[in-house]
Amino acid sequence: AQKVTQAQTEISVVEKEDVTLDCVYETRDTTYYLFWYKQPPSGELVFLIRRNSFDEQNEISGRYSWNFQKSTSSFNFTITASQVVDSAVYFCALTPYGGATNKLIFGTGTLLAVQP
Amino acid sequence: NAGVTQTPKFQVLKTGQSMTLQCAQDMNHEYMSWYRQDPGMGLRLIHYSVGAGITDQGEVPNGYNVSRSTTEDFPLRLLSAAPSQTSVYFCASSPGTALKQYFGPGTRLTVT
């Protein structure tokens, strides 16, 4: 079975704090892709990152960084020096590679509230 | 490019009514999908298409129909609306398997 778990339902931080959003996934596939999407209060889904299962290098993009560890089936997302504009629901998702489904399996999301 | 567009933005239906949610993309993407988002459940796949004329069921297909007669359009039909179909519906497109999906702005549907 394929599954994505985001155990943190809500996180509240004060501006400038660092925050890590956890994502744990389950799959039997050897090739798969992991994603993070952001859903701000306006409701649209904003793509943040795509990572394949063979690339375990950490990635940094400005204040955002991602830590992919196959040994623990985790793909965690850290925001450094959080800002009020980071307040959103963040979704982690998994796509198996192969076949023609292209389906995204989403976690239930983590609501991040950044207080000024 | 308009990207992925969805109409309407909001809709209220009575139980038993039918309607079609429209989705169009202008990026010439082969893959298109419909998801529904419910509180506490993330997004779940309803139906998807890997090209014109080809559709298949996702995780929660009951009560919905789709067709894909052109690359650009992927409408979602509710056959007989039920309160359980109250949700936010997102359409997405992608140029290929396992690639980034581009989402539309969503349709908020309420069934009373």
C-alpha cells in the first residue's frame, strides 16, 4: 500500500523561528517521486519541490530546505526564519513511477501559522 | 498562458441535481486529473486521463463521470449530487508521468 503521513496537524510559531514539517511515506516501489505543495489561505496549490527516490541529496532554496532520508522513509521540510507569508497548509505527496497513472497520493497536510 | 482554468468557482446544488465542473488547460499536457479536498483528508484522486480518449478511475470515483474528447478539456460530471459530494474540487494537468502537476484554482461545491 502507498501512504503519506503528516502527523503534525497544526503548528504555530512566532516569526523568525525555524520550523520543520514532517513527512513519512510508505511504498513498495523502488522508483517514486516525492513532492511538497503549499496551499495559502487563498486556496490555490503551489508547487514547491519534486524529488526522485534515487536522489537523497538535501536541497535548499532560499529559506526552504528539504531532507530526504530513504532509511527512515521521510522527506521533511524546514523553513528557516519563518515569515507571516509562510502561513499556509503544506502537503507532502508521493507518486509511484511506472505505469500511466500519474496519481499523487497526498498526506493530510500540516497547517502552519506564523504569528508576527 | 492561462494554465489550468476551472469553472465555476462556487456552486450550490440541491440533492439529486446534476452538473458539470469544467476544466481546461492550454499547456498541451497529456495528463489531467480531478481531485477532491475535504477537511482533514488531504486531496484524493477521483478520475484521471493520460490522453484524449483515455480515462480511468482514481481512489474515489463513485458518483462522478469524466470524458476526454480533446487534449485541452477534462470535464467532471456529477450525476446525482449528494451532500457527501460537498467539497473543493481541483483539476490538475501534467506533461508526463511523475512530473510536476499544475493545479487549477478549484471549485467549491456545496450540496444541500
